[in-house]
Amino acid sequence: MNSRFTHNRHFDAVLFDLGNTLIYFDGDWSKVLPQADAALTSCLQAAGLVFDPESFLNEFQKREKAYFAERETEYIEYTTAFILRKLLNDWGYPEIPDTLITGALEAHYRVSQTHWKPEADAIPTLLSLHQKGYRLAIVSNAGDDADVQTLVDKAQIRSYFDLILSSAKAGIRKPNPRIFSDVLDKLEVPPDRAVMVGDTLSADILGAQNAGIFSVWITRRADQIANGVHIDTIHPGAVITTLRELPDLLENCMHPG
């Protein structure tokens, strides 16, 4: 555990990233994604839509990639539902019911959801923080809010949180400081009394710092190209390897010795 914290400070709220912070993926994305895409097209075709699956998926993936690149510069969230509906409109299906869009995306995400597992120290850490009186929230970058909510329930961690906010629901993404401000406003906690814990330097750590929130980088699943780009320019307030280190870190921040 490494901390750049140097003076006494009291915290009331702890915000968490979700993926690779509280839960982890145990599958192979190169195999899971094609299965998820196949489930999506099968659902649409079962409802009577006629198209070539390969061509449709190629265009869907192309548009996803373009929107993903755009949202990483503007920090505006383009939901998967938005991308899918726009594609279907352009392919001659402008009047698709919301229920079909929802059902197709549920089938799509159900495939990957089976591979997300809670970290072994997630519930013990959340229980400890909850018992100490911290307000807890999740702030997650994701293209589908229902997927986030399902993953939270699957991990059996919902009861510990006062608020769970996805970028799909908020319409903005980390590191935009507004998504953090929205959470703190709902919790009625000022930024200097909050902590953000996450694995991504450019989203979780930079976003927290831009919002005036103390940042904690958890590194056990942070070996990513995106983090390597920022390792020398974005400096977290503290670094931990596991969640179990967090309660003591917060205690030491309040009572340095």
C-alpha cells in the first residue's frame, strides 16, 4: 500500500468503479464477444427481422468502434441501445419496439455476464466500510445500465451501496467530473470528504482528481495499455493492490502516525 497522503483528513463516502475493481472477468473476450453477438442477432431474427447476420454484425461492430472512440474524447456516453436502434433504422427497421431492443441486448449481455465474478475481498471490504458508517456508491463507465445493474446483483453487493450510477444512465463518462459531482450531490457529501477507488488512471483517477476527490488506484488488474500511457502523468493519491487494504488506508488517512 502506497499513499501520497500527508495530513489528517476525514472521509464520509467511498466511490467505486465496478469492472476490474469490485468484479473481474474470467473468460476470453475473443471467444465471448462472438457468442454475445450471435445471441443478439438470433434474438432479432427470431422476432422476424431479415438481414445477413455477418454483414449486420460487421456494421454493428464498426459503429460501436466509432462511437467508442468518440466517447473517449467527448466523455459523452452513447449507449449500446442507441447504436443498435440507429443501425436498425438505417437497415430499414425504423419502428422497432423498445421491448425488442431490450430483449436483444439482454441476450447479448447475458453471455458475458456469466464470466464476471466478484473479487474474493469485495464483500468483506464493503461490509467493513458499511459498518464503519461510510456512504458507498458505484460509478461505472458502461454502455448499458441494465447490464451494470445485473452484474451488481449477480455479485450480491447491492445492499452495501447507497447509489449505483452508470455512464449509460448519466449520459456522461468518467473522467468528466460532472458524473462524480452528480453522485456526491445525491449522497450529500462534499468532494473533499470522498474517495474514489478504481483501476483506470485516465477515467477513475483523473476523473476523481478533476472533481476534487481523493483518488485510490487499485492495481491488481490494472496492467492495461491504457494505464501504461498515463503512468508518468496521472498520479493517484494512494495505491493499493487489493481491496482488503482499503479500510486501513482510510483509517491511516484520518489518523496518520
